[in-house]
Amino acid sequence: MAAKKFPIEAGHIMMFARAVGDPNPIYHDADAAADTEPGDVIAPPTFYQSSAQYDPDYFLRPKIGEPWFGSGKNPTGVPPKRTGGDGGTGLHAEQRFEYFRHVSPGETLTIKTRPGNTWERQGKRGGKLTFSENITEYFDESGELVVRATGVGVRTEKVVESD
Amino acid sequence: MALQASKIQVGDTHTQKLTDDLSRTQIVQYAGASGDYNPLHSDEIFTTKVAGYPTVFAHGMLTMGMTGRMVTDYVGDGRLTAYGVRFTRQVWPGDALTATATVDAVREEDGQTLVDLSVSTVNQDGDVVVMGKATAKIDP
């Protein structure tokens, strides 16, 4: 289950903008933002991905009291999830956003997700590649669509080596 | 200030350096802000001993977010209508990244001037790490 509600918070936007290395005051300084065309702090273009913070079941966040697949006493806390036979992994292949308006702190977005297309391709180095789309739509309090995010994941049969 | 159509031509480019030396700490910052704590991005022991990679690597979305700074610095705040990339190569700690937008088209739609951009980010070896497209509302 994906997050249903995504509260847009100024502190979260500030931390996200810092993380992507963007010093634009419109992401952290409400006074400076008031003098810009949008007139308020706005979310950076890829901020919507961080709605994962509000997904209670998000599998890439450790859950309190549950084993975690990262290292602790051992290199992994649980057997890693694998789909391929020899250590294949899931990777993010593509991400697209469509923006219908920009979003500011104080709003709460409602999220709806649905699967998109799935297809397969033979990779050069990683064996068979399986691609799948996931579409996430963010609606404002009046029910208007404000952002549509389309993610494409790819699962490989083998670990992808970089050269 | 937003980009002006009267001041650009198809084929124009805008280039911005994103980092000289991507740190593991910045990758950790991104994990914290985005909520994506996949150990492949911060846990050296898991990544080398279990997953079999040479070291941790950046979230694709970190590179997309860093590249987004170049796009919004070019077109103006709150002007994007679309932004999408393919992740073509992994980004490793220590990489230097440079992002470029190229003007593909300037067009009118419903009385609004739009610019279509090709976007790409390369590492210190000139290898493309993300490539994609963006569209923004611009001034006439």
C-alpha cells in the first residue's frame, strides 16, 4: 500500500533541497520566496518521490522491531530479496513527472497509485530485463490533479557490473 | 526570473556543474530526505559483501534531483510542466557531475509559450548518467 496522504511541509522541502544540492532560497526561505513569481516556498521538481516517507509499508525503510536487510552484526540482517538466480536486483530505470501546478507547504496531497505497462527486453550484461511502470497521481484538497509521477523499474537476472 | 523565448534559439545549451566530488554523506542526506534507505546507497558492507557491487552508489533520484536544479535555474521557479529522465549509468561516490539542457523547440500552446529541452548529465569521463526531457512555460 502506498501512502494515501502526503502533507507538504517546509522543513521536509528544506531538507530535500539540501540533499539534492539546490541552494535556491525558494526552497527554504519563506521571506525570499514571497518576492518570487510563485510567491511562496515551493517543492523542488523531484520532491514528490519523498512521499515514500508517509507510506507505512515502504519496503526500503527499516521498520521498528523488524529485521532489516542491511548490515548489522552480519552483512545482511535477512536473506536479501532476489528474483534472479544469482543476485539479480531491482533498479530504477526511468522516472517522469508531469506538473499541473506547483505545490507549497501547508497543503496535503492525496495519492493514488496504479500499475502501468510491463515489458521485457534482453540486456547486454544483466540477462533478461523486466520493466514495469508504476503511476502515482497527487491530488490537492479540491480534488485537482497537481502532479503525475511515472516510475519505471527494471529487474535484472544478474548483478549489473559497471565498467 | 523566467527564461524568455525572445532570448533563446533551438540548439542553445545551458550547462551547470552539479558536483566536483559526490560524497557518501550527500547520498546519506538524500536517503534521509527522500525516505529511500535502500542499503545499496549507504551500507558499504551490504553493498559489497551481499549485493556484489564495488561500493555504494547514488540513488538515481538523487542524480535526477541534482539535475533538476540545472533545469529550474535555467527556466525559472515553478515553470516546469514536465521532467523525465532515464537512468543510464550508476553514479558513484567521488563522481563529478555536469548537467546540460539543450533547447529542442520553442512553441505556443493555448496562448502559452513553452520550451522543450533535452537534458543530460555526464560524469568526469563524459559518460551519460541520466538523460531525458523537460518542458517549461516561459515568457515570450
